[in-house]
Amino acid sequence: MPRRAAPKGAAIVGVYLLGMTAIAASAYALRDQGFTAPDIVTEITDSLPLPDGLADLDAAPHLGLLSRPAGPAEAPKLAALSAPDTRLTEDLFSPLSRIFAGKPSVLPPERPAFGEAPSLEILPDGTEIAEPLELDALTPDEPGIVTASLRPRLRPQTLETGPADDSSDLRLASLSPAQMKALLAPETPAETPATPRIANSSGKCPSQLARDIPRRSGSARGAQAVLASVKNVDGVKRDQAVLREILGGNMPGFIRNLAPVNIGGRAADGSNVSITLCVTPDYLALGSDRDYVRVPLGLRAATRIGEQFNMILPTPRMVDTIYRQADLRLSPRPMTPGPQMTSTNYFMRHNATVEAQRQSAGAAPGTLISGHKKDVVLTTRLASNRGRVAIYGWHRSNGQPIQPLSTVHGAGYADYSHGVRLVSRTAFLNGKSIDLRTLMADPRYAGLLSSEGPISGPNLRMAALASN
């Protein structure tokens, strides 16, 4: 470097160092500088739009900002910002100011690490949804404070969840307007066949009660042929094939010979009553009298058949009564559990086991039989557990059921252990015919038919609306 250039270079370096020293001194002095809240809020929120409904709250949830409306109180100091005052992202601090002021006292929530799954909520039907952005409620001691969090919040441990109260109308909120109208509409003769006026002095079930069950066609296929066509299909698709066959009358004739089940006791008003139910003697079966197989069905298919045949599903208390009065009580024959439980081959094998039991006992087809299946049942739990099927029964020889009342399975589920037994809507109260649903809804008689108390029209029809 030329000798004459040395003083000039030294001057440049000296000016540079002097300027940097001034900048550093200014930055250090700013740590005690006060800012008013409106200035900070304006600087942040004017650059980003707020969601609808938050514009008047003076908050910027996109940046994790917690702000307080401006007032006569002393403005917060930049170095003393805390959660109750305001939150600023780290981007608002220059690298130089961080050297003197340090890192911000409140950090934004960290993003999930690479490969870390976000917080999800699992719905009853298996659907996974991400937790939404939540806003804390206003607190009495800090009015006007709104906290916005980008991190999903866990449910409080004190939050109680469970089935809705049967007396509550909130359970209808998930239904469409058309479904709610159908549920609450009064029964009409066109929708509900009139109860036939039949005397029942003999204690038997009149054949007229099975008039809605179609006769089997001579050209109908046997059970083995029908089930061979759905050998590799289960669930709802198999139900659809079986449903078409049964609604067309492809079922053994003995199912039409309804069996009487008598219930005696005191009504709620203290009077002695006698109720006679007329039930299918066995579980629904597909095919002819010589070639038939008991078929498990999901809830929608079962209730569809019941509607067509002018029948309903039994309650757990009815299932207990049927078991006690059955002419033949078979012992349960469970098979190895697993995914194969829902297969067509599995329930055909179980049907062969049941048939061997029946023949060994010397009972003819059409005998009132119980104990060999779990029943698909009617319960008030279906109103608060839509999309589920209720099962109960499979009684041991001591009269105790293997399966307590359960709604754990989806409405489309059916395995080899399930059976569908139907009960005629026409019952007999002290020998006179009456709509069974009227008895179930009447507080005087409901306790004889269900342990859950009266079951009204909307609850009776909830099962038919269950989604597969």
C-alpha cells in the first residue's frame, strides 16, 4: 500500500468502527424504550388478515399474539414482555438486538418434529380428524384477554363422555330434517298395519300373524346354492343377497309357525296381567325345510325384514323369557375367535353343529329353540349409539348369558354367533290383541317387557335408521 494511502485507510476504518459503536449503543439503549400496545398491535395485525369473528378481539392468532386493549396503564417494556401482556414471534427481533436483549421471553409453539404425527381424534366409526384451533374462554379476572394457540389442546381429564340421556332431545340433532320428521311423525294406518282383532283363548299364536311373510316359491334355490354365490363375501354385501332371498320368501316354512311366549305379573298399577308374545320358533334361516341355514344379519337387514313382516326385534328381557320357556335349550358351542368369525364358511359350519344338537335331542324343525345364538336386540341404547348393533344372550345351562348387552360393534357387523329372532307386533293382553309397541311405551306394562322402562316410537324406529 502506498504510504500516502495509509492515513486515508485508517480514517475509513476509524469511521466504520465509530459507526458500529454508535449503532450498538443505540440498540442497547432501546432495551428500555417503551412501546404502546396499539402501535405493536397495528404493526402486526395490519399485515395479516384476521379470521372472521376475531377482528373485534384485538388479537392476532396467526402469530400467537395475546394482546390487551390500550388503556391508561403504563405501556409494557420490550424486555419485560410476558404471557399476560403480549406475545411476539422471534422474527420481530433483529439478530443484533438479541445479542443485548437476549431471546424473547415467550417463544411460539414448536412445530412437530419430522415424522411426528399430529394430534388426532378417533371417532366411533374410526374416522380420524385433526383437533381444531381452540380459543381460551374469557376469564373474569382478566376481561378482554383472548388466547390463541396453534397447538391442539388435549381434552380436560374432568370431561365426562358417555351416551346421551334417553330423555334428551339432543340425540336427534345429528339427524337430517327429513329423518327427524319421520321419527316424530305420528303413526298412520298406511305406515303401520292395523292390529288384527284376534282372540287368543287357546294360548296359541294365530296363523294370521304370519300373513305378511311371503310363501316360498317352488323355483327358489336351496341355502347351499345361495350361500355358495356369496362364499367369499361378508358384511353388508352378503346381507343384501340374503335380504333379497328372504324378502322373496326363500326361507323354511317352520319359521312361519310363530310360538307363544307367556309373561305374567303385576303391572305398575298393581293389577295382575297376562301378556302373550308370538315369536319365530328359531332364528331366521335361508332355504327350504330340507336345505336351510341360519343366517346372521346386520342391524339394517334385520330391521328391514321385521318391517316387511310386521314384526320387531326382541328386548333383552324378552330374550330371557324366551330362553326360560323354550321347548329345547341348547348349550352354546363357541368357535375359535378371529377375523374368520364373519365368514360365510364359519356360520355354515356353526349351523351344522346346531343341527347336530337339535337332531340328537330329537326335536323337530319348528320347535321353540333357544341358547344356540346371541340375539340382535332392541334397546334404548341404540338411540344414543347410532350406527351400532345391539347383541345379547347365548345363555349357558345355568340361565346366565355369555353375552351381556353390548353395542360395541358397528351396525353392519354380524358373525357366526349372531341370530335374528323376530316378535310379532300383535301381542295379547289378557287374551285381547294389542299392538306390542303400545305395551312397550305404556309405563304400566313396559317393565314386564324391558328392563329399560318404556320404549317409545322414536326409540323403536332408531334402529331402522342405523347406518351400515
